[in-house]
Amino acid sequence: MHSLIKRQLKKHLSDELQNNKEIANFLDAVDKSYENYDEKLSMMHRASTISSKELYEANQRLKEEADQQKNILNSLMEAIHSLTENLNEEQLFDHEKLNEFNAAYLAENISNLASKVSDMTAEKDKLLVSLEVQNQSLNNYAQMVSHDLKSPIRNINALMNWIMEDEKEKFSTNSKENCTLISQNLEKMDKLITGILNHATLGQTEELKVSFDLTETLKEIENTIFVPEHIVFEYADNLPNMYFERDRLEQLFMNLFTNAVTATEHVEKGIISIGYEHDEVYWKFSVTDNGKGIAKKHQDGLFQMFKKLETDNNATGIGLAIVKKIVVLYEGEVWLTSTENEGTTFYITLKKNS
């Protein structure tokens, strides 16, 4: 018992009662009831503190879970809205329910959209199979037509040359010129058919990668095509050793070189420069000439099939389309800068690990 309480009790007791044994026992009992009071009070305080802390932590966890559920709901809502827009579906959600976590309602709409996506995927797979079959048929058709057309064209050209040799003394000047034009047009038709076939079959066969020195390869291409004496090729010192599909790269540069030679035929001293820029992801090349350049109005669509310069009557309009297709095949880009009467630069990037 607290000493102050004990003293207050004794003040109101007579001497006789204070010395009474029963009163003494009563006061001892009261005193014992106060034993460990402070300790118990401290324990209750600690227990109350611990309970409050646990409640606070539980509330924090509940708040975090509620926020997480809200974020998941918002993400699902955004995904469904995106799907409805891409599928051209009508609005599936009631705006009044956007802030409510209605799991059944959400699940129903997700199920509906998933079913539509599944149907679209199945339809897409069917279309891809059909497209593959059609492409194979077109490629077979292109090869067959090319063979059937090229054979008589070459025969006609050979016959024209024989006639010219046997009957040239009998032909007038105009007839000789007309025969020459016929031969030129037959040669152009042969090139056109070859170009169409190359474009149609490009990328249809797998080609093994090999290691090669690019400078040596480009010089071999230079020796393969006709290059007038007044045109020179200049190769950058840092052209790399490559591990790549060599035949396709040769096809790409063959077309660019041929274009550059044609562009510089009229220049007193034509210069064609091949540059290289190091990059970790892409092979980056440039082919620059100091030729006639390309007018701005002719640059749009220059990489499309049969697109050619109005002034170039001998071109087939397929070379740059093949360049574009090869570049796309290797996840790269091709573009140009050009100024009339100053020259043109073609820029090419090809992904190294495509």
C-alpha cells in the first residue's frame, strides 16, 4: 500500500482500533493488494503500446494492399480500354463503375476480350498460312515466267545480230539504226526480267554467313561492272572485315555502284567514294558520287519498284528497290542526300545480328 494512503487511514482510527489485531490484518490485506501494482501497470502500458503498434502496422499493410489492388484494377481497365479501341468494340464499361472494384464484372469483360483476341489470332494464323502459300506460288510463277520470257528474248536478240551481220550491206542507215534499237530494247527487257526475278525471290532462301574483307569484295564488284576510264573508286581505310551474307551484300553494292557510275558518266573526272562508320549494332556505309545529283522532285519514292529518274531511259527502276528490300531484310535503313549538279550520297545501315 502506498505510504500516504496508509497514513491517512490511521489518522481516522482510534488508538484502540489501530492496536486491534483484526484491523491490522485488514490493513495488511489491503497493503498486499497493492503489491506489484506499478509493475502490472507498466506491463499493461507495454501491452497497450504493442497492440497499438501491431494495429498500425496491420493498417499500413492493408493500405498498401488496397493501393496495390487499385493499381492492378487501373492497369486492367487501361488494358481493356486499349483492347476495345483496337478491336473497334463499343465501350464495355459503365463510367459509374470505373472506381468500383467489381471483380466479377471485370473478369467477365476480360474473358470476352480474351475470346475475341483468340479468334483474331486464329484468323491471323490462317491468313499467314494462306499468304505463305500465295507467296510461294507467286515466286514459282515469277521464275517460270522469267524463264519463259528470257529464252525467246535472247533468241530474238541473237537472230537480230545474225541478220545484221549477214545483211548489213543491204540495210539502209535507218534500218541499221532501227535494228540496233531493237537489240538495245531486248537487252533492257532481259535486265528488267532478271531484276523482277531477283526482287521476287530475295530473302526466300537462307544464306550462310561467311567472313570476308569488304574492300576486296567491293573491288571485285568494281571489276565486274563497266567503269569508264574517267571514273575512279575511292575506298575508306577503315572498311571492316565482315561476317555476313556476302552474296546479298554484293547485290546491294552492285546496284549502288551501277547507279553511281551512271550518275558520273558526264563528269570530266568522276569520283565514287565508299565510307564506313563504326557502330556496335549496325554496319553503317555510305556511297557518294560527284555526279549530276537527283532533283528533289525525283527523290520521293525513289526506292519503289519501277521508280526511276525521268532522264534515265536505260534504267529498269528495280535496282534501288532491291537495295531497299535487302536493307529491310536486315532491319536497317537507307536514305540519301543529293544536290543537283553536285552529287549524291546514299546511306545504308544493316543490323549485325539480324
